[in-house]
Amino acid sequence: MGAAHADSSMRHPRLLLGAALTPLLLMQGAHAYTLEQFWHQAFSHDPRIQVYRRQLEVASTAQPLALAALLPQITAGANVQFATEYTQEPYNSVQPDTALLEENSRTRTESWSVQLQQALFNWSALQDYQASGDQVAAAAATYQEAMQNLENQATAAYVQWLLADANVRSLQEAEQGFARQALTAKARYQAGTTGILGADEAQVALRQIQAQLADARAQWQVARQKLQQFTGTPAPDRAPTLPQKIRLSWSTLTLWKAAATQHNPALAAANDQLAAAQKSVSAAWGGFLPSISLVLAHQWQSQHGTLGYRLGSLSADNLPNPYRNTESSAMVELSWSIFSGGSQQATLHKARYQQEENFQLLLATERSVEKQLGADFADLNGARQQSALYRRALLVARHASAAAEDGVRVGLVTENNAIIDRQNVLTVRNALNSANAAVVTHYASLAATAGVLTPTRIRQLSVALSPLRESSHESSPIKS
């Protein structure tokens, strides 16, 4: 009974310590600077985002401008005119010596008019409007491509920051290990159990690690500044730990190609531009066709004033002189360009040339996307294989290093062998970090090429890079 009570009391401090550390660990995880948080900051503060948005807004005005040619055109005008007139001429022009007729008038004329013109048939304007829709779609695809390229760049910058921080941590741990080994080797040399060569080799290895650590810290500062270019704010002092195994949905190259066919923004933009060019050719043909419009007009005019005259002894002043006129008309107008000096033929040739150019651009884009997909997929597979091999090699290297340290203590292994084994651990660990960083970078590049590097994909990458990863977030690249 007493033993059981003692055992229970011994376990209570561990439980209390675990309960105390759990909120701290959760707090650290909650405040970890994840990839998703970094991208949200970049999306809110990177000036390039605003540039891409403005470009899309400007391109989107093409469709309303083209639609205006098909909508009713209403014009209105108003006029007020003041006039004073005085004339003097012979009353009888055949006999110039007769009495003179003098006339004077003061008038105010008011008028207004309204005209409505509606296109009944205008093939060129109709095709231009349909082409403008394709142009806006191409602009939207270009905006999406720019956004995904920026997401890819941001992901690469974030992963490089994780890699730089992981290398610093590895070198700091190695520095501590080499420092202990150098101190132990010096103590054994002073005790006469080893030679001066082993102690010196340990010191040389320690200085080399310290030099590498200084370079790694400089690289970490560079990576940290790179993050600040995206967000405008300094990155945290410490980065989350780079996982030793990246869990993502890999899929096959065939699925990635299928995703690119549906979602790649460069392909979508090229297809939309080709469709717009085809409609532009049809619009150019419309220049040889007549255009028919309906014109409705209404005009109102009113004149007020006085009239006076003088002829010999006869005279009159301030006689009213009113005038009013109202006119309405409806007209169907047909306009047909019979000869325009060859401008229509030149417009048609230019449209055909643009169509052929856009077709060749589409073929080149398809080949470029297919080539990039193959290269990204090969790089991703290579990085995955390297990561798996380095994980196994790290286990072996750690076991060999531990065995070498034990061998040094009993005099079976030299200090030089222990140094080599410890350096192998560091080399393999850094190589594993680089391979894992390459896995994420190539995966993001592959997703961007396929056109599926969406915010959902960024979140999946963020979860894969988090200390607590959930396999439930893995999905097919096409569904994302």
C-alpha cells in the first residue's frame, strides 16, 4: 500500500509538469509562423498584388467599350440665340431713286433637339463585342498566372527561410558536440591517454564548424530579408522546424497533365486570345458588309422678338414677330463602304496575321507547359528519393557516430574517426534538410505549372510543414 502510494506520488510531478507544458506547447504551435500566415500577409501587403489587380481592372473595360457600339446612342442639344438686325434698301429696286425702306428687328431664338440612333445590323461591332469577352477572360487568366507565380515565389522564399534556420540549428548542435569532443580530447591528452594529434584535430573540426555556422547565420539573414520583401514586416527570429518527412499527395504525371489542361492559366489565356483573334477576323470581314441603323429625331424651335420698319412717312416699331416650329422624324439608315482605299483589306490581313500568331503561341505554350511539367515532376521525384535515402543514411550515421564516441572512450577508435563520423552526421542532416526543402519547392512549382497552386493548396503545404500534420488534408491535385 505504501509502495503504491509512493509510486503514485512519484508520477504526480510528471503529470503536473505535462499539464503545465501542454498550454505552452500549444501556444508555441499557435504562434508558429506558418506558410499560410505568411502568404496572407504577402497577399495583403505585397505591392505587386495591387499592380495585378489594376491591370485586370483596366483589361475588364474592353467589354463595356465594345458593348457601347451596340447600344442606343442618344444625343441632345439646346441653343439660345440673340440677334439684332438692321437693313436699308430701296423700296423699289427697279427705281433706285425711290424712298428707302428701313427695317430693324430684335429676336431671341430658343431650340432643342434629341436624337436616338440604334444599330440594327453591324456585324463588325457584334464580333468585336464577342471578342472583347475573350480578351477579358484572357486578362483574368493572366492575372491568375501572375498570382500563382507570386504564390510559388513566396513558397520558395518561405521554404528557404525554414532551410536556413534548420541549417543553423544543425550547426549549433554540431558545434556543441564538437566542443565537448575537443574538451574531452584535450583532457585525455593531458592525462596521457591520447596523443596531441587527436586533440588538435578536434580543435580544427570545431573551428571549421564555427566558420560554417557564421556563414549559415548570414544565409539565414538573407532568407529573412527575402520574406520581408513580400510582407513589408520583419520575419520572426525563429522559424518552425523543418520536418524530416514531407507528407503530400503526389499523384502521377498523367494526373498533373490533366490538371494543367483544365487549370493552367497560361494555356487558358492562349486559348482565349486565339478565340478573340478568330472573332477579330470575322469583324474585319464585317467591314465589307453594310450597317443598318434606326434614327429617331425630334426638334423644337421658338423665336420671340420685335420688328420695326420705316418707309417715307410710314413707320412702325416694336411689332411682335413670334415663330415656333416642332419637327419629328424616323429614318432607317443604311451605310455601305464601297471603296475605302484598301483599308478594309489591310485590316483583314492584319487580323489574319494575329490569328496565326496566336495559334502558334498556343502551340508553343502547350509544349512549354508539358516540358515544364515533366521537369518539375522529375525534380520532385528526385527530391523525394533523396529525402528517403538521406533519412535512412541519417539513422546509420547517428549510430556510427555514437559507436565511434564509445570506441574513443575505450581506446578502440581514434579521435579522427570520431570526428569524421560526427561530420558525416552533420553532412547527411543538412542534405536531408535540403532535400525536404526541394520537395516542397518542386511540389509548389509543379502545382503552379498545373494551375492548381490555389489558397487551398497553400494551406495543404502549410499543414505539411507544420509540426502537427494531418493526413486528412491530402487530396488529389485535380480536386484542389
